[in-house]
Amino acid sequence: MMKIDKRRFYFDKVAAERPIKFIEQFIVHTDGEKVGQPFLLEAWQKEIIREAYGWKYKSSGRRKHRFIYVELPKGNGKSMLLSALELYMLSGDSQIGGENYCVAGDRDQARIVFDTCKNLIELSPRLQDKFEVYKSSIIHIKSRSFMKVLSAEAYSKHGYRPYSIAFDELHVQPNRELYDTLTRGLIKKPNSMCWMITTAGVKNTFAETIHDYAVNILNNVLENEAWMPVVYAAHPDDDPFDLEVWRKTNPGFGPIIDPHDFTVLAKEAEAQASALNSFKRLHLNIWTGATDSWIPVHKWDKAGLRKVDLEFHLRNQSPCWGGLDLASTQDLSSFSLIFEHPDGYFDWAVWFWCPEDTVHERTKNENINYEAWVRSGEIFTTEGDVQDTEAIIDFVQRANEDFNIQSVGFDKHGPGKYVGAKLYTDYGVPMEQFSQTIASYSTPTKEMEKLILSKKLNHGNNKVLRWQVDNVQIARNTNDDIRPHKGKSKDKIDGIVSGLMALGEFFDKSNQKPGMVMYIPGITDK
């Protein structure tokens, strides 16, 4: 905790203990093995509460701390603690007609704290007769104070005079507009408080500016006596798989976080490159970049089990799913088919196209030997200097005649709009529009990585695909959704994209749930 100037401030022990007594006397657990039992605070939680509520100005008796910023890794009971404190602010802090708001980046996130408060009231016999509970509001009967949910549509929040604000997961706020609007109204109420409890987020966001501000206050670089920053975080140079690092970063390690479950997450992060940054951010509270590397080439190579035997799949009519990624400018066009193999893995066949007249310039300008790949048949060419989509249409419709294609995902924008419609309408190819959002790509991207690392997706050592996987960066949003991203504008990842669309079609059409791709009835049961 920060040093306090005791010439100007005093510590009110009664005020410091009041919220703790309220929580431990009235609040009960809402889920898990302890549901219905009293919520007994841990020592570190009590310390935060005492510091927040205990220090007051000698001159006025008002609370010193108005902005309490707490960074905690995922799983340390943030939402439960924040909900308990909001109920205290709503009912136990002696404010008449107080406005109290549960706030987050979107309404669903904001409702987590609000709905927890509703559950706390419903499960606690000592609270039930003190509140009126509605779908989107809670009213404390005696004081007529109320609690409501607000989301990030800040344009409608001007004129509010909050007594308390509970920002849950500040890192998902899209910008600072809602924060600025509400906190400016906050200063109109004496002893009002803004609690911000969040996990670390990605860099270069609004939340990182608040994080940096709080850390600078904590380190005495900046001064703002109304702020109380509390940050539990590993150092970027710490070993992310060191037990002592886990303990110092997670104050709830043991009583709240099961060490065995935490170890499972750590092992996954150690084995999967794209999971490491997520583990550092969510469980060690290290702010990370919006992009990170994907599958290392040496691990990719180990998944090249053998050449993809298309004759085998033709004879056996193996079910397969496709993805079609068409070049809009300088990219390659790519068509992927992912086949179920009876030996318990998937085969991934992929084909590439580019205009014949661009091959030499591509080789010279990109320092990639397109000419060699064309000679070896790794890339097909079409006449002229622009992509001939008719040649690709012809190839895909013939593939549909030969193989047992269940569906082919495609991007409905750009050339895909014409090609997808023609393949579906004229040739009966089962084309499916594949949304190009990060949410649509997240599951197949995560599952493809698992399959590659477990050697369950045989890519046949395709040379172009090997080059492209090394170009892939992973873009990640605040919900931990991920998708492939070009490392540099000239890099190509078209084959990876078409493969991900094919794998996405597998999940969508085969009734397989994400995370269960290793348990395919009729294949891995053999």
C-alpha cells in the first residue's frame, strides 16, 4: 500500500471495519461447494477494504480514497468481492437516494456484478426484506438508493450523479467515454467511490492508460491522493511456470484458486505458443500485445505425418470439409479440404493459384521462390496478370464431383460473392458463407493449433503452407477470441485461412463441440 501523509489524514478504525462486518454478516456464497455459507473475507481482501474506507481527511472527515483500482488475475474472486462491496455502498454506507451503477464494456459483462448482487439478496435471509429487486434495478427500501446496469453506450449517460461505480473488467472498455462521463458526475457526491477491479488487458488500449496511471501513482511517479492502486502482477521477466510467481501474483492461490487446476492451465500454455500470452495476461496479470506468434515451424514440421493420399479418400469417400479463400489483390487464392481419416487423424489437402504474369515479379519483390513452387506444382497459375476465378470454379466443382464434400466455407465479400454463388447455383457445391469476424475464426484457430501440436492434423509437408504458417501472427480481442493475422502486409497466409474455414465448417456441420475434436465417433473410438 502507498504511504499516507498522517499530518493530513487519519485512520478511522470503525469506518474501516464497517464494510467488512457488513459483508461477513450479510453476504453468502452464491455458487460452488460453499453456496449459502457466509462469505468470509481473506486477509488480503480485508486489507484492501480497510485501506479504501479507513483513511479520512482530518479537515473534513471525508474519505480520502475515491478511486480504488485493483488488478487481480482471473479466478481470484473479483466479481464476488465487487458485488459485495456494491451492496454495501447501496445499503450499508448511509447514503440517502444514492445512485449506484454496475458498469462494463458491454451489458452482459455489466450484468455479472448486478446479477451476483441479485443472487446475494435472494440467498441471504437477512437481506431479502431490505431490497426491492427488479430485472434491471435493485432498490434499497430504507434509503431509496438504487443500483442499475450501465454499458459502454456513453452517449446516453450524461447528467448522472453516481454515488458508487463498479467497473468490472475495465480492460474490456472500448474507450474512455463512459469512464469520463461517469467519474465527472462522481465528484458531485461527497464520499462517492469508483471501484475498478480488472484483469490485465492488451496494450495500446484505453484500459492500459488507466493501468499506467495507477502504476505511476503506486511508484510515486505521479501524485493523486484520491487514488488507491492495488496491483497483483508478475514481472514480465518472471518465469511464468514458477510456483512462487503464481503465488505472489494470485493472492487467492490455495483458498480460492485450486493449485491443481492452475497447473493444468500452465501446462497448456507451456505446450501451445498462442496460449502463452493469454496465460500471462489472464493468470499472471502481465499486459501483452494484441498479436503474438502462433505455431513454431519446428512443431509444425512434426505434424507432417505423410503425403496426403487423395486416391485413398476418393476410394473411401471420406467425409471432408472445405474452405475457399480468394485473392482480392496481391494475395494467393487457396482451396483447402480437410478429410477425416479412419486411423484417427485428419488429412489437410490444399491448392494455390496466382496469375502467371505476376510470378516473376513476386519472386523478385517478395524474395520468395514462387517460380520453383510453380514448377513443382505447389502453385497453379492462370493466364494473364489478374486472377482467373473461372479456373478456380472449375477446379472446385470437379473436386465436389470426386470427393464427399460436406460443405465449403467462403467469404461472401469481394470475388467470393460471385464465385460462391456460381458454385452453389450452377454446380450444386454445398457453399456456406463463413463470417470473417474474429469470433468465427476463434474456435477453428484454437482447435487447429491443438490438432497440429498433437499430430492429429496431417498437412502433408506442403511447402507453401509451411512458409505461410511462419507468417501467421495471432490477433486477440479482450474476450480472448483469436484469429490469424499477417505479420507484415506482404506476407501470405491464404492457405492457413482456407484451412481454418474448412475446420470451422467441420465444427459447424459435424455437431462436434470445440475442445472435443480428439473424440470423433467412429474414428478415435476404434
